[in-house]
Amino acid sequence: MELRSTKFRWFWLTIGIYVIIGIYLLFTSYSKPFVNIEIEEKGGNWIVTNPYYKDWANQYKIVPGDIILKVDGKDIKNISNVKYEFVIRTANKLTLEKPNGDIVHVKIKPFDIPQQFYYVFVVPTIYYFLSLILSVYLYLKQKNTPLLNLLILFILTVSLAYVSIGASGILNNVGVIVNRSSMLLCPVLLIHFLRLYFDFLNIKWLFINNIKILYVLPLSVVFLSIYGITNSSTHVALSNIILGIFFLLLIIILGIMISGNFKYKIPQLKILLSSIIIPFMPFLFLYALPEVIFHKQILSADICSLFLVLIPYSFICTQLTERLFDMEYFITRLRHYFNFSFAFTIWLMIGLYWITDLSISRMTEIFFFTFLSLIALFYIKEKIDYRKRKILFSTKGDYIHRLYTTVDSIGRVVKIEDLLERFVQEVSLHLEIHHVYVLTYDFHTHAVTSTSKLKEYTQNQVDEVFIEQLRLGDIKKTAHFYVAFIHQDTNYKRILVVDHNQSIYLKEEELLWLELVLLYLNNFIENTKMVEGLLEQLKHMKAADKSQLPWLNKLLWLRFEEEKYQLAQELHDTNLQEQLHIAREMDVLVRTKNTDDLQTKLSKIHEHMLASLNDLRGYCENLKPPLLDTLGLNAALEKLIQKNHKRAEFVLVYTIDRLYLEDERLNLMIYRLFQELLNNALKHSYADTVEINLFETEDGFEINYSDNGVGCKMDDIILADSMGIRGMQERVQAFNGQFSINTNLGEGMSIRIIVNEGNTSTTYDYDICNKRHVHSTIG
């Protein structure tokens, strides 16, 4: 708990620093207008050559050729950065001399330059507070994990880098330091995030392992920036160096992602790659690279930075949407349309840049208008295409894709009732017909029931003879319905009814698609019935009846053989290879005639032998805990807990009662349960605190496990057989015990196990993720 409170304090300390620095930078950006007027020296005078905000300059009649005399009442010759950068960055008041000798005084306010006010103050302010709210939300909503903590730091750092553009542009000391250091800290945090994300995906990292050494770069920039403040002549050189390092880090990130994508071909990496590349492209190729190579920008930093700020939110969308917002489908569509719209808009802007003489502000307005219009156009086109698909598209390939998606959707359901309901939904969706039902015909009572809640069927509406004549693959059209065979057993016959109302005609391709789906559905129902029958046998099976289930004996035998094979393979790949290596080394020593360094080589071989023996001892202890037979269960559990505690990064709280059990097999089962629970905590929980308790009960024992880790989803346990949960369930079931799980994503996990000696029938609770309870009796 102390570790958790420390992380809590560090988070709010980070938020406090972020708030203080951010508000200061925003106030500084607002206090002085950023004018950015390029000048050059001629005959001792500083002449205006190119005002950045041309609309504003034309309004105040500031034109190339005007002589700048004073900036904020200070002679321009006394402004240090002018002689090195040839630009007036900020001013509240300018004194100019016109070519005809007139002296003009220009007073400037932030509202006088709308583009500067919006890009440097309004948009950064909105982004600043949005990042603050999102970071606090992520911290409070999700459990502390290294990945999430890095993501929060990344969001805050990108926000500070963006907010500091205005203060850095007017050469505010704090703004310069924050902007330069955060510019390099962002890609370093991103590399660190990728390092942990590769570990999370269980794939090999493709860059240096010691990522923390990269944090020297932003730290060094802080000191270099302080030096640059005292020596303004180095400002331009330092900016170019930092941009170059930033460009190099981006190349490293892209190299890691591209090579990882080609090497592992994991969908998560492909999505992550697109979410990094797309926002970085404008800043990289339209600002950073041209500035470093040609000292000329295609687009300004404030415009290109608008795309960079999308990166943290792109991470949220690609990595946490399912956990936070449950809108993955919509995000995927938006990302798809974003790619097309962005690529075409960039191409259009490049053409306009070379063909026309539009100002940067006008091109920016055109860019956003075109970009948003294209995204809207794609959404509108999608709606029209869906309505007009039978006219616009050929059916070749379309129904193949539909068949694949339908079978995939139906195949995820595990109950026959849910199977039929999902099937009706899919048919209604793909054929665009609302009145679709499944009728169940009872051979004994001749009654017909329907899945439709809107329409009841009577005997007169169903031709029994017609139903009985339907066979597998048959699809018949009647006056009002399309009727198709689904499945038949000894008790029921199920048919599909599509109400066409004499106004809908299914094409051959649609009938073929429906026929193929019906074949798959028939197989799904058969397999589901088989599984349900086997489960029913197991549920009511008594100990004396085990011999009556030869398939169960075969299954157990295959399971034992599989375990032996895995153990043999693991020993062959590890300990046996070590032994072979030691044997080869000894063979070399036996045959060698050079005895100079014989003692050294023997010492190395001895170390290898000890390491190999320790590994072999570890395997033996896992297979048969030695302390369990000699010193008892409590000593074995104490050693196991201490062994895991050395590897753990969480606080482990435990209680172990002394048990008096008649069945000695229960001691081994308790030990295996502790093994699996602690292993789960080490590998998967990402918890700060883990608590495990073993209590004596009146008739047996109870194990309570809880952690405050990341939790899990229902599918991870039920479908994927995740984290050894299934193995623990089987052990408890074998002794007629009660096993219950309570977990949800971001809310940790708690497991309760109760076993009573001599109990022959125990309720089995299965409470997973969404707080559902499934009760069954274990015989």
C-alpha cells in the first residue's frame, strides 16, 4: 500500500508541475504578440523583407522596404537576437520609417493578428486542458500499469511541447527550455512505450534494451538551452541540432515499427504504425526536414504541430478504445477515411503551393476545408453505397466476404438459442429484410413456435406436410414466404422463414449465400448439441460410472501424454543442451595437451554444472515439491511464497492457517493452486498489492486471492483459456470444490476457492468480468 500511495503522490505532483508550467506558458504566449517579421541589414539600417502575417501587415501598411527603427521603444540595434536570426519575433509596438521619410508608430495587440491568436493561444489552450482532463481520467479509470503511466506522460509532454510553441517563438527563457526538452522527450517516451508494448505482445524488442539512457538527450538539452540563453549567438545552431536529433529519433521509431511489422505481421503493430506515421508526416517532411536541409519551411511549425497533437489521441483510439469507449468500429472507419482524405489534401496543397501565390493562412484554411469535406464525403458515399449496393456493385466477391463475416459471427456463439438468434440477425442484416424468423416444429405435439416476438404463428399458417418435406439445403418460395431447412433431430425440426410480402425477390447469389450459411449453421448446431451432451454426462457422472465413458479415459490418457511430451521437450531444449555443452567442454579438456589454463577452464565447467543442476532442481521442485512430504504443506507454501516474492514488484500480503486434512492429495492441490495464483500475479496482473490467504474451515479449507491489477475481460478466460484459470478450475472440480472469479477490466481480480472433504455435490460458481453467475452441479 505504501508503494501505491507513492505512485499516487508522484502522479499528482506531475499534474501540478504540468498545470503550473502550462498556465505560465499560455499567459506568456498571450502577453506578447508573435509578429515574426523577416528583416535584413542594408547600410546600417534594418529593412523589412517579408512579414509572416501578410494580411495583418497590409492592414497596417507594413511593406517590404520599410526601415525598422525601434521595437517596444528599444533601438533595434540593441536587440541581441536580430543580428543572428534576421527576424523580429515579438513586439507590442513598432516604430518604422517609410521610404518617403515618414515615421509611423504601430501598436500591436494579440487580437490584431487572428491567425497568431488562434494557433498560438486558443488552440493550444483547448488542447492543454483536454490533455489534462484525459490524463486524470485515464489515471482514475484505469489501474496503474507501466504502459498506461507512460501513455499519460506522453500525452502531457506532447501537450507541453505544443503549448510552449508561442512562448518559445517570442524567446521566453522558460518557453525555450520547455519546448526544446519536451520536443526530444516525446520521442524518447514513445520509444520507451514501444519497448514495453513489445514485451506486452511477447515479441522480441528490435532496439537497445537500456532505454533509460535515451533520457540523457532531453536532460542535456535543458543545459544546452540554458547556455543558449546566455549566449544568443548559438540559438539558431542549437535549434538546428535539436531538430536533427528529433528527426533521428523519429527515423528510429519508424524503423522499429516498420521492421517489427514486416517481421512479426501482428495487427496491433500495423495499427500502431499507422497511428504514428500519419500525424508525424506533415511535421517531418513539411517543416523539420526542409528546415534542417534547406533552412526553409514548406509549412510553419504552428500548423504542422496541429498534426502531432493527434498522436496521443491516436494511441487512445488504437489501444484503449475497446476498454474505454467501445467504439472501435467507428474509429476504424474514421482512420480509413482520414488516410485517403489526408493524402489527397496534401497532394492538393502541394499543387496549390507551386501553381498559385496564396498566403500560408489562406492555404491553411483551404487545407482544413478540403480535408473535412472529404471525410464527410466518404461518410455520405458509404451511406449511399449501402442503400444502392444492389445497383452499384457486382455481387462477385461481395457475397464471399459476407459469407466469411457471417460464419465468423455465428461461430462465436455457444448456445443453440443464441445461435439461432444471431443467425436471424445476420440474415436480416445482409438481405435487408426485417421480417425473418426461425420456426421450431415439434414432431410429437405438432406445435410450431417462433423466435419472432412481433408475430405469433398458428396452425393454419403453417403447412405441416410442407415442413416435413424440407431437406438439408432446400430453400422453397411460397406465396408469402421463403422457407429454408436449418436442422432436424428426433424431437424438432427448425426452419427459416423470410417474409417477402410478394414484394421482395431474392437473387441467385443471395439464395446461394443463404444456402451456404444454412449448411454451416446445421454443423454448428450439431457440434453444439454434442458439446452440451458431453457436458451433461460429466455433470451427472458418478465416480463408479467413470468406466462407462471410454472417451473420457482416452481424453485423460491423451492429456497425460501431452504433458509428458511438453516436459520432455522443455528438458531437451534447456537442461539437456547444457549437459551436452558441458560434455563437449570436458571432452576438449580430456584431449588437450596444454595444461596452462586447465584450472580456469575446469572452474568455468564447474559453474556451468552448478547452474544446470539448479535448473534441474527447479524442474523437480515444480513436479514434486520436496518440502511437501518432509516438512509439510505450510513449509512448502512459505518457501514458494518467498521464492515468488523475490521476483515480484508488488506488495504481497498472505495468511496461511495450519490444516489437518485426511486426504493428502489435497495438500498437493493447494500447493498447485498457490503456484498458479502467484504465477498469474507475476505475469499478468500488473498489480501493486496482491493478497492470498489460506483458511481452515469446518469441513475443509478456503483460499481467497485478490489483487488491484488490470483485471481482464470475459473472453480472455472463457474463450482463450487465459492465465491458467481453466487448470485451477479442473483441479477444484476434481475434488468437488467451489470456484468463483470476480473481475472486470481495470478493477483487479479476486478468486475464491472452497473445498470440503467428503463432499459429493457442490455448487460451481463462475462469475467473470461482467458479474454474471453460472451455476452448475458437479457430481
